[in-house]
Amino acid sequence: MNKSNSPDVLLNLNAAIVSEAKVVAGSKAGYRLHGVYKENGDFVVQSTVQRGSIPKNGNSEPKQLATIQRRLGGEYLYGGEVSNHYGHLLLETFSRLKFLLQFDLPVIFCELNSKESIIFWKLIDAWGLDRERVILLSKPTIVEKLHVYPPTMVIRHGATREFAEAYELLGEKFLKQHALSGNSDDRPVYLSRSKVTDTRRYIFGERIIEKIISKAGVDVVHMQDLPVQDQILLCLRRRRFFGFSGTAFHNLLFASAPKEITFFSPKGLHGNFRIIENLKSNKWQHITPDLKGASPGGPWLLSLEGIFETCRACGLKDREIWDGLEMYREEIESFEEAQKKVVQRVAKGKRQNP
């Protein structure tokens, strides 16, 4: 069983070298049972997936571990759990990236769901890592010898400088491959969330902002429309970034050149962004523009003042902002419709779970 460690203790553990390691993987296991266990069934704390003070894995029982029959001979590095979310892949799955780059041993990752591992392989390919080194376990397996290093980042708590340095090393490799230099393009970039399909967290009014600021020379970019390599290169070459906080900003991890970042958010800025930007010594600010929401989790509607606040932060003058506000009535109607759907979903959930 996984006994909770303080995040600082976890980040500063030495590597564990485990013989006949029992590695729990696969969609049937899920996060709760996943992780690395010693031959006697003790959990290897270096394999912890932890968010803040809460460990998410390491709860397999000895009787469950005793049923593992599949075996893999040889010596390996432990990579981590493969998330299906781009941001969690960068911050959690690859939180041992330093050791993957430092050593030549093959690397074992634990699959949670094979259908959700597509993004993982896209990252492996985009970064130029050798697929032959990567083993994605889909079932619990005994591994002859496994080097288990602790993560270099704990979500919602903190990270070591090694976490950023590993990504920066890949970023420098990208720049050299493309004969480019960091911060070589001074055009400002707005990282948009307006194509995000999650209506619960949608920000109505963002489309208006995009129309206004694009006319003033700010590049509006939808990261999900770009291949992974192009996302990374954009973040390496540009210096100034704006946008509502989201996963797209984590691509700035690859840049060693300092950035200027303005985060907007409907409420307080998530701690992960503060951790990363402070770790990298980027110049950043956070603004909560005026808006209203159907619930604490959204969706939200920017007020006219909120639109002005956001555009001003992107460097526009008030006279440049008025053009484009004719879309506002349409945004209000869309917000009200989304608000009704949220209320209906909540009411349905209460009926099903009284």
C-alpha cells in the first residue's frame, strides 16, 4: 500500500534499483493499483503519482501481485503512467524525462488505456526519441531489474530545476535542427481556447477578442490545429504570449529563452502555471477579467468591460476595441443556451444520485 509522503520528500528521493519488480499496468488496473512493487509486495514510493499531498496509485494488495505471471528479462528505466491528457503527459507522465535523456537503457511506461495512448506516441516521435527504447506495458509484468527515479514535478505542489532543464534540452535540439534561434520572432501570440469543445469550461466572448486583436497584429493561434513539432517551435521562436490559461501554455517548457506571458482566467490561476513560470524565471502576470458564470466551473460570459480589459492587456487602445462588438449579442445567446444545458445536467445528476 502507498503511504503518503510529503511532496518535498518524494521529489528528493534517491533512485531505487528493484530486482524482480512487479509493475502494475493496464486499463483494468487504473491509477489506484498502478505503480512499481518490490518482490515482497512493498510499494516503491519513487513510482508514486502524486497531486499535491494526495498519492493516486500504489494500492495493489499482495494477493493481487502474487497472480502476476508475465515476465520481462533485462534492465530498464521506469518512465511512468501514460495519461490521455496533453498537459498531464508533459507534467506527470514525462516528469522523469531527465533520466530518459541521461541514460541509454530501454524505458518502461505503464498504459492506462490503449486508445488514449496516441498523444503519448506523437510526443515520442516529435521529440525524436527512439521508439525501440520505449516499452508500453498493457498488463501487470515482473521486470528483472528496474531503475525507478522519483518524479521531478508534483502537480499542484512544486518541481525541481531538473524538470525544466530536460524540456529545455529538447527545445535547444529543436532549434538546432531547424537552424533557428529562440525569441527570434517578436510578434505577439494569443493562445486561443475558443475551439475547445468542453462547453462547461467555455468562455463566451473570446471569439470577439480574437477578431479585435488579430486586426491589431496579434497572431491568434489554436494549438490543437498544429502538429506537436509546430506547437513547440512556435513557443521557442515567439517571446510574448497572451491567453486564457490552459494546456497550450505548457509548451513553453521547451524554451530556455525568457518569455513574457499574460494569463487570463475566470478565477485564480492554477498553481501549476505559477510553479512552472517561477521555476523558469519568466516574466508573467495574471488577470481575471470581468465575467459571469453559470457555476464555479463555467461556462462563463465575458462582460463588455471584461473584453476591454483583455484587449487592453494585449496592448490595444480603447478606440481599437470597439470594432467587433457587434458579435456580443450572439455570444450572450450562446452563453444562455449553454447555461441551460449545465443546469439540466446538474438536475439530471441529482435525480440519478439522490
